[in-house]
Amino acid sequence: MGRGLSELQKTMLTMPVDEHGQIYVKDVVTKYYGWKQSPNGHFNKKEIGSKQYISAYIAIRKSLKRLSDRGLIWCIGRSKFELINEGRKLSAKLISSMVKPFDLDQIAVPNAKKPSMCSLYDGIYECAACGVKFEPFGAKSFPLRCPFCGKATLQRYHAR
């Protein structure tokens, strides 16, 4: 095995999950290839091109098989998949590595006014299940589940 993950596989592992903790292949295709879905969720083969469509289909199937063989995902039919424990851990690492810290003092906003009141949910939260840290940025309501793994295991993050 010894090889790293392809960009397509990284895209698959870092996609947000639905309310059931699953990821649809068509959403991966939309994000990775930039193809638009029709209202019924299909892709226009004529618009994309038959060869490109077949090449993408083969690449997706091979990537799904390789991720499954590595024990990172569980395929549910041909249209969706779910991250399993090792996949969730790797997904959390990939997502954390994608987030780059920045210094707020470096951002110059002319005539900026400081907000008079912060949101109740301001701050950084961590998912106990997958380890992803995120900030709801002044949300008026708090997400009940982690936007990455779908588990209801969120807690306020305190730097150690």
C-alpha cells in the first residue's frame, strides 16, 4: 500500500456528511470535477463529454475501492459511502491541516466598528468523536451535530 492519498481521495474524505453520516458520490463529483447536477441529481453526459464522464466514473470507483480496502470507508450501494473509525480520524487530520491560522491584526478594515454584543455561541468547539475544531462565527443557533462526522459530541474547545 505505502502510497499516499490522491487529491480525489482527500476530497472524498473531507466532504461534509448528511444527517445520516453519509456522503453522496454525486456531491464528490460536483466538488472535485466542478460538474453541475441537474435538478434530479444526474450529470449531463453530452455536456461533459462521454470520454471525460467515463474516465471520472472509473477514477471514482477505483478511489472508493482503494479507500474501502484501506478500511477508511464503507460503501453503501453505488451512490454513497460512510466514513468508518479510521476514516473519521484521517478526515479530521486532513481537515485540520487544511485550516490555516491567521492573525486578526493583519486584516485592515476601514471604519470597522466593534460589535456591541457577541453571539452566545462564539468561540471554538471541538467534536469529541472526530477531533475536528471549528467556530460557528456568531451563529444565532448552535449546530447540534458536528458538521464533519455528524455526531452529537460537541464541546467548547479550551487550548491546553
